[in-house]
Amino acid sequence: MKALAILLVVAGAVAGTARADSIDAIVRARVQPHTPQHLGVARVHVPPQLEKFDGDPAKVAVELPRELRAGRASLKVTVAGQRSVWVPVSFAGLSDVYVAQRAIAAGQAITAADVALEQRALDGTAPAPGNVVGGIAAKALAPGEAIGARDVTLPLPLARGTQVSVEIQRGTVRVRGTAILEFAARPGESATARLAQTHTLVKGTLVAPSTLVVGGNP
């Protein structure tokens, strides 16, 4: 392993009540400014002796290697008054991931208000494919938790040739009609359809259960 070159220590407590953080949160905060833009912390493998730490970040020192890259690196973490501990940290490329914005119960249908799309680094977990809106949570999800492929059951796609309702928004004017899907698509995903009356192709978002919303002119 390359020689350690960066020592990150927060010296002195901020005036007022000292903030308390876990080792996971402290390591992530110290690492983030030094992580290449295309990478993120996928997981901090906190050792048992530090799992219960919830204290002043100013009492924690973190040493980083000269270069951070995808894979696992060991960071030297020292809590004031204790022996130093090597903490493995997994780094991975960033990808678009849906993240729970509130608690979602197992079996609950996921709405647009329940999730947000963020860039996250995942540790060996595949992100849920496509849009999770309209899917069913396969397990309970906590606020801030990234949604993996196994965490949600997506609805079956509507087949090519399925008739759908269309809402075309033109400024403050909204036009409604019917169209036929050109390709299979799931609710929540982008879709292409041909208008029944004019045979014009339009692209928009397929919302549950079978309505295509098109912003702007077709």
C-alpha cells in the first residue's frame, strides 16, 4: 500500500454544543473532498470496536492514501485516547440511483413523491433498472436508502400496440386524445406513441395506469 500522505483532522470544537457523528459519517465527510468526481464512497466497513462511536468529529483523525481509486482502501482512523484502527473503505463509480425520500413499507406502491434520483456509489448492488415509480417495494426502505434491483418489483410493461390516453401540454393549453404505443414501456418510463387521429409520433412519459403525458408540441 502506498505511503499515507494526507492527514485529516478537525482541530478544536466549534463554539456551542459539539456535534456527534458516527465513524461512518465522519469518514465519508473527510474523504469526500479528496475523492475523484467519478467516484464515491460505496461503503465504510466500520470495525466492531468503532461501531458504537457517536461523538465529536474533532476527536477523530483520518489518514488517506496519496491516491483514491475504485476498489477498497484501508484508512487509518484514530480516536483521541485510543489506539489507531485500520478501516476499509470501498470506492465505486457513481451511477443514477433512486433513493427513498421517506419510509416505504414492504408491499407499498412507490410514488414519485417517495423517491428522488441521485448519483450514488453502490457496493456490489445493482441499481433498480428504469423508473421505480409504480413499482412495489419488496422490502421496507428507510429514508435515504438507495433502491437496488432486488428491492422493488416493477410493473409489467405495456405491450407494443397498446392503446393509451394522451395528454399533450402546450403552455397553458392541455389537449387530450388517444394513441398506440410504438414500443413496449413500463409506467413511469419514457414512451413513444402514434396519435390515433393524425398518426403523428409523440414522445412523453407513461404514467400509471396507461396515460402518456407529452410536454410541448408533438
